[in-house]
Amino acid sequence: MARLSEEKCRFVDFAIEAGVLRFGCFTLKSGRESPYFFNLGIIASGARLARLGEFYARALAALDPPIEVLFGPAYKGIPLAVTTACAYARTTGNDLAVAYNRKEAKDHGEGGRLVGAPLDGARVCIIDDVVTAGTAVREAIGLLRAAGATPVALIVAIDREERGRGEQSAMQELASEEGMSVTALISFSDVLAWLERAGGHQQALQALTEYRRRYGT
């Protein structure tokens, strides 16, 4: 069982309190039946978004690669990049630029799919909610490189630790294939550790343990 740091414990507490992390039976987009569901999109208040940004900002501050731009993939990544940039500026005094993409290219005004800070020559950290297969992140990486940027890091809220296209997790594949630093605020193992530490969640703990046995790395 993973050792649960106080920072990770606080984030799991926050996710459960906000309704982001729920236990039960959920059908995922992939068709899998999951004993838990994680959805940052449910956060719809300024106070909770600000607190969420602080968790991301602390993870960002721990990165080694120098970062110049935070990039939020449409759609959930956009408010995440914004609130992270705000929290990072407030807590560190360092002002990072923000950019994001549209799902469809705009054919009027400034045009194109990219909005925000100039990306040519910039070292970029992608901010998103969760990586499942890695498809959306790879699309973002392609957009960034086409714009002349260098994507050097990725921060997500949770690493589901499920097998990607092979035996590695999607996060591990992105790190090895794209040469990026990848960070998750918590992992599936951390959720298991939280359940064990909290006590009184035996049914959920058993269901998640079985789920990891079937789909985990």
C-alpha cells in the first residue's frame, strides 16, 4: 500500500468533500464498470476552484523544468490552467502565462485553434484533470509542437494507474514516449491508502482492490 503524504491526504479529503471523488458503480466512457468516479468538472464555485488551484500550484512549484506557459486543453483543462496560474502567482510571486485551445478552429477574428500567450519557443506545462488513454494530451502535445512550443511537463489531478496501450499506465507511456515530466496530485494507490487509513470503507476498498487487479499496471 502506498504511503499517503499529508498533502495527498488533504487532496483526497477535498475531492470527497467537493463530490469530485465518489464510490459506487459507474460506467466509464470506455464501457468499463468502475467502483469509483473522479470528476473535477463538478466544481462550480470560486472558493473551491481557488483551493483546487493551490493544490496544482504546489505541484507546479515542485517541478524541476523551468516553465513559461501553462496550457489548458479544452475544455476542462482551461479553468484548471487559469486557477493554477492565479494560485501560483499569489503564492510564489512568479507570473506565468496561460494558453488554451479551442475544439474547432475559429475562421474569423484572430482565427485558429490556440488562444492566449504566444507559444513559439515557450517551455510549456500542460494542466488537465485526468489521463485515461492519453489521447487528449497527445493531441495537445501535437498542437503545442506545431506552434513552436516545447511541452516539458504534465500535471493532472489523478493517475488512474490503469494499463494504457501496453502494460504501462497511460501516464508512464506519456513520460517515456514524449520525454515529459508527468505528475499527478494523487494516484489510484493513494485512494486505496486513504480508504485503508480512514477505516469504515471496507466495501469500497475491496471493490477498488479487485478493480486494480483486473485493470491496473
